[in-house]
Amino acid sequence: MKDKIIKIVTIVGARPQFIKAAVISRLITNEYSGALSEYFVHTGQHYDSNMSEVFFQEMLIPEPDINLEVGSGSHGRQTGEMLYKIEEVLLQQKPDWVMIYGDTNSTLAGALAAGKLNIPVAHVEAGLRSFNRKMAEEQNRVLTDHLASLLFCPTEVARQNLEAEGIEAGVEVVGDVMYDASLFYRTMLEGMLAEQRSLPSANFYLLTLHRAENTDNPERLAAIVEALNSLDNFKGVFPIHPRTRKALQRQGQKLKAHIKVVEPVGFLEMLRLEEACDFVVTDSGGLQKEAYFFAKPCITLRDQTEWVETVEAGWNVIVGADKENSLLTLLIN
């Protein structure tokens, strides 16, 4: 009798998850195809082609087996629709495991759907904590970790966070899959020209801004824009998230010409920008780490971070959005 092939349903929905899943899915296909099979579910949380399709194309990820096409919406509506549709998939596929990544609404919906059907959950990037329960991502990651049977931690700090919450069974410190992705896909950067989008090849900073705590708060967004506009002695490149573009338009905020706004870029071009820039300004969790991987200083436009190791190592500074705080001071001085 042949050994049973373990069936995994992988659930992703947003850019950071595509990147993480690319590493694991490649291993399943190339090294573990005799032991594991994967059914790939895209919730459709990120549905813009620049935020979704391009990642599957350039990162050599197989097309999803199903796209649930949930799209945007309030957190409750989006998570609820995902939960309903994921449950249908799981009832049909009957997997041995559900694998989820990170801290998005897709992550929580996958964990809830699997948990209610008594299907064990494997959570990649478990144990991260910013200790700010107002953040949807923090709510998602805490709830997911308490539902998971296998918790793959990127760092020892993440393991300690779980231990403090009474979670010790099934916890493994495995390292950061984003670092694996960074190393692998850097080899594909050769031949990518700086002129592809008429971007500067040197002497610029890379800006990303998309967290609801910044884009949905008029005061915070205005303070960030004012600070960035004041830094006209620095050139910035800003691959803009669709939600951020709408927020800027809604609030009548405009960035000055020294900040070049471009459409969202794929992972390879983002890596090229990280490699070429002088420093990073962001509110993204993933980009804080990627800046560290490239040894680029990072200024984080948040009040807390789940990647405390980057701060402790001296590569990341948390400045929030207060223009009287250290953002201007850091850059001008």
C-alpha cells in the first residue's frame, strides 16, 4: 500500500502572502510532490492586476486552482464572505491541512473556516505581535495563532510571544520565509533596467504607504504628506497602493514633484528598487524586513512594529505620523 499523499489547501489573498507562498509551493512541487499535494485558493482580497496577477506571473507560482473573487469591502463583510466561500472549498476538497500565511483577513477567514470543520491549520509567520489591538492585522494574527495546530515562527521573539499567551504545542522556529524569497528572487534581477519605469537608478528613497491607520485617518495622512513634501532635498519613488490613491484624492492631499508616484510594482521590481534606494520610508511590515535584508535604513510610519528585531538591530526607526516627532529631524539632519 502506497503512503498516503497529504493534501494541503493553501489560502492566500494579498501581496505578502503571494511572496511567502511562492517559496513553499515551489518546495512542494519540486521536492515533496510524492508526499504532499496542494490546492491553491486565492481569495481575491487583492484583485488589481498590479497587486495580484503580476506576482503569479513573475514569481513562477502556478495559477490558483480557484479565485473566490471576494474583492474589497469592510473588514466584517470581506472576512464574512471569505469565510463562507472558503468553507465551501474545504467541504469539497476535504484536505488534511489548511496552510495560511501572515495576518490579513484571508488569513483569519481561512483559520476560522478550517477550525469550524476540525481541519488542522498550519500558520506560517506565527507569533508576531505589535501589541496594538486596534490594528486589524494584530487581531487577525492573535486569533489565528490560537486556532492553529502548527505555528511556524520566523524568530525566537515570535516564539516567546506565543509562550506568553500559553501556546507551546506545535510551535517551531523555522526562520523567515521572506528572507528565502528575497535570496531566491534576487537571482532574477539581472537585466532589469532602471529605465523600465523611468525611475532614478540611485540617490532616492523608496516610499510605501497603505495601512488603514494612516490612510483612513485624515490627520495622520495630512501630517505624513506635509512631512514628505517638506523633504524636497530628497527624491522619492512611491509605488502607490490603490487604497492610498483614493484616500489622497478623497482628502485633497497632493505629493510634490520630488516624489515620483508610480503604479504598484511586482515583487521583482520592488526588490530592484530596494537594492537601488538609499533608504526606505514605509508603514509596511514586509518592507521593514526587506530593507533590513538589503542593509538599507528604514523609517517606519507607525506607532508600533511587529518586527522589533529590526529596531533593536538599529536598522529601523519607528516615527509614527507626528510631524513634530523624528521623521523630519531624522531626514533633515
